[in-house]
Amino acid sequence: MMAQILFKLLGLLGGGALDALLSRIADLLQRRASDDLARYQTGVAGDTQIAIAQVNAQIEARKEQAKLIEADRGWWVTAWVRPLIVYPCVLHFGAIVLDSTFRFGWGIAKLPPPYDGYEQAIILSFFIARPFEKVARVFVMGRG
């Protein structure tokens, strides 16, 4: 009720001037809102283009990785190099563990130096370092 009286009083005092002032304020607020919307839309469009470019780059990188893996394992010689090096070391280590644990009496000899260190390095690199390498690759590709 009080607001209606105040508006009628202002209308009588200001007449069309109050309407013009309110109209200008409304136009100013509308322009600001339109400008903010345009800036937001531009930012979103730019972010979208960057995200699409990153995904496309990751796809291309994975295609190249697949080509390298195929080239590495495509030929039987390169496909069997790692297993032929690792399996004898694993068998030797397993035989030592089984013989010492269950006292089979196999008498598995320790490798002489420096071959004992090589065996340890091969087993560590294949069964311990390799999984960490794969996890690191996943994180790098995820951030790339």
C-alpha cells in the first residue's frame, strides 16, 4: 500500500522523467547482462576447442604408440626377446625359493657375480619397474 502511494507520488512529481530514468537503467542492466553472456559464451567456446584439440592429440599419440607396439611385437624375434631373457631368471629364482623353503635337496647353485646382479635387475625391471612404468604412462597420458 505504501509503495503504491510512493510510486503515484513520484509519478506525479516526475511524470515521464521517472519512466525514462527507469527505462535507461533497465537498458543498461540488459546490455551488461548481454555482454556478460557473450563473454561467457566465448570462453566456453574457447575451452571446448582446447578440449577437442587435446583429445585429438591424445588419440594421435595412442595411435603412434599402437604402431610402435605392433612393430615391436609384430615379428616373432622381437616378440620373444623379453620372455626369453626373463623366463630363465624367473625359473632359477623360483627353483631357489622352492628348494630353500621346502628343503627338496635340489642344490640349486647361486649364479656367480656379476650374473647374480643381472638376474636380480632383470627380474626387478620386468615385475616391479614395468608396472610402475605403465602406471606412470597412464598418468602422463591423462595429463598430456
